[in-house]
Amino acid sequence: MAKARAIVKRLKAVRNVRKITRTMELIATARFKKAMDRATEAAAYTQKISEIVSDLSNAALTFSHPLLEGRETQQNCALLILTSNRGLCGGYNGGVLRLANRRMQEFRDEGRTLSLEVSGKRGLAFLRFQRESIDQAYTHFEEKPTFDEVDELASRYVSAYIAGTLDRLDVAYVRFESSSRQTATIETLLPIGQLQESAAEGLSVDYEFLPSAGEILEEIVPASFKARLFKCFLDAAVSEQISRMVAMKGATENAGEMIDSLSMQYNRARQTQITSELSEIIGGAAALE
């Protein structure tokens, strides 16, 4: 009887866990759909503005923009790592942090000065455990990052790059490619010339500048960088929800399989108990005869 009671107690616990994981799966699914809509809407704008900046930077203009000019020596580098504030999202954070660790080691082996900035409590906890020195920490970016929040961060990078205190900016995050494919990656966002591969090769476009090419470049080049950085945050947000949705779906299915196994064990234990009780009754009846 004691074994059957233990199985019943464990069954109850597993059923409660399955309810929780199923609820979290549904919540992640709802958040994923909203985050995917935002990322999809931003993708077309980011792609087009990057193409325009690429065309302008490749054009035979007599002037340029500081963000388009690469440095001969990239001594002062910044690495921004985007992770989640909450767990239960599978290998989402692990993939980004592994790439970030390799890039950090590369910079240090080359003797560069590294400024480490981390978004997300999970990444902060991991890097602090690794005894890394973190220059900037952000925990306010949730599943709905706003452009104003990212703009404040991007404006600081732009000012630092123009002032010469920053030579390169890398961003480690999970890029959203489709609902079935997300890839942990590191992209170099500054100098902005690194983004020119997004433009179609061999395509020449003639532009008419009003009021002037200089004033337009002054506006559109920083806007391109800010849009690209914002898209990194959007991609990270939708990828996090997909990872959590998949992880919770797997946990729910595993809990269901465990419930089936425990139910079978309980039935066998109960059957054994009933058989034993019947044997005792029959034995007692035979002894009285």
C-alpha cells in the first residue's frame, strides 16, 4: 500500500508540473506571434535603409559620414551581448554566450581594449560567475523592446564612435530567420560599412539629393545604424519566445509520458496489492474449514 501511495503522490506532482509547462507554452506562443509581427515589420525597413546607405557609401561623392569610415586600427572595441531575463528557454542563452566567449578571447589575444556590455539577467549571471568585468548592464529590455529604449543606447554608440573613443561595435544575439530557424550570431555594426553586403551587388542607383547630399547623409546614416541595432533586439525577443515555446512543449510531452508510465506502475502495484489481499482472504477461509 505504501508503494501505491508514493506513486499517487508523484503522479499528482507530475500532473501539476504539466499544467504549468502547458500554460507557459501557450503564453510563449502568444508572445511569439506578437514579437514575430514586430520583427517582420522592421525587417523590410531595415533592409531598405541599409541598401540606400550602401549605395551612397559606394557612390562617387566628395564627402562621407564618420560612421562609414573604418579605422586603420580597431583598438577600442565594444561587445554587446543580448540574453534573456528569464530562463526555461532551452539553449537560447547558451548559444549566444559561447560565441561571445570566443569573440572576447579573440579580442584579448589580439591585445585590443574590450568594453563588455550585457543585456539580460541570464547573461549577467553567467559572466559574473566567470568573473568577467562588465562595463554596462541592462535588465529593462523585455519581450517588447521599444525603439526609444534602443535609441538611447544607439545614440551613445554613435557619439563614442564619432568622438574616436570607440573603433568597433559587435553585437552577439540570436538572429530570427524563420519560425523554424534561429541562429546565434555575432555581427559587426560599427563601422557601418560592414553592413554593405546587404545591398545588391553590381546594382547602380542614381539619386537626386534635396536639399543636399550632406544633410541627407547626416540623417540617414545614423538612422540606418539605429534601425539595425533595434532589429537585433527584436530578433532576440522573438527567438527567445520560440525557444521557450519549444522547450515548454517538450517538457509538457515528457510530463505526459511520465504520467502514462506512473499510471501503469500504479495499476500494477494496485493489482499486486489486490491479489495479495485475495490470497490472504482465501487462505484464512481455508484455515477455518
